[in-house]
Amino acid sequence: MSHVFPRHTKVRPPVARRGDGAYIIDAEGRRYLDGSGGAAVSCLGHSDPEVIAAIQAQAEQLAFAHTGFFTSEPAETLADRLIAHAPEGIEKVYFVSGGSEAVEAALKLARQYFLEIGEPARHRVIARRQSYHGNTLGALATGGNAWRREPFAPLMIETSHISPCYDYRGRAEGESAEDYGQRVANELEAELLRLGPETVLAFVAEPVVGATLGAVPPVPGYFRRIREICDAHGILLILDEVMCGMGRTGTLFACEQDGVRPDIITIAKGLGAGYQPIGAMLCSGAIYGAIEGGSGFFQHGHTYSGHPTACAAATVVVDKLTGGGLTDRARTMGETLDAALRAAFGQHPHVGDIRGRGMFRGLELVADRDTKEPFAPDRAIHKAVKRAAFEAGLICYPMGGTIDGLRGDHILLAPPFILTEAQVEELVGKLSTALDAALA
């Protein structure tokens, strides 16, 4: 009997024994193609020798030093690497151990920033429906994932939600993509005016929405309008790139493709590529300056912040994503994957939309392509696809509640950037097998 508290007490998963490039091998010797990078984590695959060597070397020299007493060379080096590639105005890096911690740090920094500059009335956050920002309470409250939020609603901070930028279902007939983007972006201003702009800290959004919507990118001009509204009302723009960042969409920071300048960015997952738990919250020089010129103390912290071994691993990851060319590979192989998905499922009677950027792709499943009618929730199509894909030797990331937290099914794909063309064919073939089995 296992003493591990599992994600689901009625499911006994196989034991993962070894990693081999884009594959995970279980204790029985069965190979699984990792078509989702776990949860968009394993961008370098599961056996990168240079990252492993960096971890070994750092552990031999210094495994851990608490940031209440020390900084470390790996943390300083990694911060330098990130800021060298960060959007304009981003100047400081606060290290954490994962995505939820990064979002919590962003929310707390936003609140303290306004305290430091003498605007204590600001305490509210606005985000989007069908977003996901993490499972800790502040991050969960900010997210718009209805079924994850519901049991814990009494414990949550005050957040309001506007419409997502969800072109497939949100754009009206005859409406241009640009007009649609402006319309849903303007919901932010309407919500600010309803709440009182002087009470709002920040707007939080994923540049490309991941787990809850399935790799949904914004339409052109959407984030430029969002930035204008934030500036007009003095609120911060926090972009959550925990899932879509670090090269996943074909640029190191996902927001680069939309020409938007955030005040705070959160990253994790691909930052450590799964080799060590690490995340980060990056902020503007202006925000840092308010703390530095005020109390001087960010009232926050975690035991493993800036962990030297994790930072050493992540530095190699970032070097591979940038100078090593793997972000460029994510873009080009992403186009290969997209073409293969469209060839296989573009006319599939139950695939309504194929979307995404880079190695971050989503397929929305429907009962009827013409009407976009979703499958009945009680069919739990996403669960059937996950089971069938795993049985076929493919790890993918299907989710339900795509439309409103109850209705809708999608499949998220986020494979390692090292994927070969042959493995793209393998992925699409196994996914086709799984769809046939799940929809039978």
C-alpha cells in the first residue's frame, strides 16, 4: 500500500522510472510520449545531460543558502540572464519555487507597491473568466476557473472577472477580430468604473490562456488596448506566463508577440524544465524603486527562494532557450505540429477549433462543428480522451469546462521543444487513436 497522498484516491498511476528525451518510461518498461510536457513543464525533455551536470556540480559546491542571510552566484547569474531578455522596464527578479508562489508574490507586491506610494484604498484585483493562475488561495481567487474555485470561495480575496479574449466562441458574426478584441478589452474599463478605479490594484491575465481554455491566443490589438486602460487608471498589468512563457509560444516571453509591456510577469514551469522546482516574479524598476525608496522591505518570503541548485539548473535552461536556439525551435516545430494537427483533424466532425502558438496548441472538441455545440458534460469526453491517449502511450492534457466551467472539452498539447518530425507524427497518430476510442 502506498503512503503517498495522490491527486485522486481512486486512481493508481504507474510508477515513472526513467526519462529518455521526449519519453517517460514506467516501471514495467512502457514508453509514453510526453505530448504535454507534463503540464507544459518539460521543454527540454527528460534527460538533458547539461542540466543534470549543472545540478550535480552545484550540489557538490553549495546546495542551499537561505536568502535571509545570503545571495548566491547562481541566483545572481540567472537574474542577469532573465533581465537581459525581459520586456522593456522589467528590472528585478524575485525567485520562488513554482507558478502559484510566483502569482502570490505578484499580488502581494502589487498591494505593497500601492501602500508604499500612498494609495492604500487599492485592494481589488480584476482578472478574466476561464483563466487559471494557480492553486494557492490568492492565485485561485484571481483565476476564473469555476470548478476549481467553487469549494474554496469563502476563503478567497475579492476579485472580479471580465470576459476572456476567446475568438472561437466570443466573436460575433460579421465582427472583425480587431473590433472583437477592442470590445472585450473595454470590459476592463467598464469594470474599473463600476468598482471605482481608485480601489483596484491590478489586472491579471495569461498572454496565451493555458489549462482552462486550451492554448487560446489574443486577437491583434487586444493587449495594447488593455495596456492603455491600465495606464489611464493607474493600475498594474500583471501577465501570468507560468504556462505560456519561457519559449513555449515561440518567443522567450509570450507577451513579446503582442507588443505589450507588463508591470509584473510571473514565470515557472519551463524555467526549470522540470529538473528543479523554480519560478520567478519579475517586476518593473518603478515598482522596485517604490519599495527601495520606502520601507525597503518586501513583506514576503519563502524558505526555498533563490535556491542555488534550482537557479543553476534554470540558468542552463535559459541559455539553451536563448543562445542555444531552442526557443526558435519551439516556433518552427510548433508550425510543424500545427500543420500536422490541421491535416489530421482540420475536417474532423468533432474538432471545432485548432489554435495556439509555438509548442502550445489546443484542440476544442464539439458535438457539432457547424453549431459549435459542446458535448454534454456528463459524457466527460476530456477524461475519456486522457485515458485512451495514455493507453496508447501518449501523455496529453485534456480538460473540461472550457466554455463556462461546466460545458466544453479541449485537449492541450505542450510537448518538449526537442521533438522530432517523426515524433510529431507519432503524437498525432496516437492522439487520433485516442479520439476515435473516446468518441466511439
